[in-house]
Amino acid sequence: MFAKDKHRDSGEGRSLPSWLHTIALLAALVAGLLIFPLASRAEPPLGEPAPDFALKSIAGTNLRLSEYRGEVVVLTFWASWCGECRHTLTALNSVVTPAGDGPVVLGINLDGDIARAASVAQSVGCRFPTLEDTRQQVGRLYSLEHLPLTLVLDRDGIVRGAWEREPAPAPALEALLKELAET
């Protein structure tokens, strides 16, 4: 009996109260939930260069992102099954100017079905090129996880605006494009 008391005094064999384990587990869970969205951002971070790529448009033309250096560019990643993507495509039509003096807008379709992409682009009245990422290589290059993803690039190809899972709010997009047009 005396040895047992000595063992307890040394701290060996003690365990933390179960309520303390529960609090530690909850704290870890909350920290994970708060950090995960920051760690899993799909797009390149603001202020970083957008990765270059080359894709074929549904019209058959090969286009490379770096060919648009010197111009403001709006990239939007989309798929035909994504309802918010269709809203985004429709909204981006308003950014394309008839005179061609606005930003370059490029839609990047991830369906892998050119006929379906062309049908959707036509049904929403896309006035900008639709590029086909049939193997989703560009989607992987951009670590794409959620659609739609819309990025605004400045004249040097640096990401200045990003919207994911929903269309870019018109006032914010217009203000950013106006600011970049003046630089």
C-alpha cells in the first residue's frame, strides 16, 4: 500500500481528465476548420503570377495565356453541369466591349466534351473564346477544386482578383477592371 502511494506521487500512471481531452479535441477540430479554407485555396495567391498555359479554343485556334501580356485578362474556369458557372459566363459577357478595347476574357471549360462546351457557350451567348481543357491539365496547374473560378490578371500576368464558387460581384469586378485599365 505504501508503494502505491509513492507511485502516484511520482506522476507515473496519471492521465488527464476526460473533459480536458474533449476540450483539446474540440480546439484541434475548430483550428482545422478555420485553417483548411486558407490552405486549400485553388487559385494562385493574389499578387502572384498566373501559370502560363496553351489550350485550343472550341473554334480550333490555339491560344497561350502569355500571348496576352500587356493586356488585362479575365480567366474563368467552368463546366456545363455547374449552374453558377453559367451565371458567371453570362455576367462576363458584359465585360466584353464591342470595340474590343476592354479586357481579354477567356473561358476555360473542363468538361472534356467540345460539343457540349460549344452548346453551353452558345446558349449563354458567350462573346469571348472558350478554351477546352479536355485532360484538365490546366485545372490541375491551377489546383482547381471548385467551380466557377474567375481570376483577373493585370498587364504583367499577376493575379489581382479571384472569385471562387460564385460569380464575381459586378461592382467589385467593374471597379477592379477600371483600376487595371488605368494602369
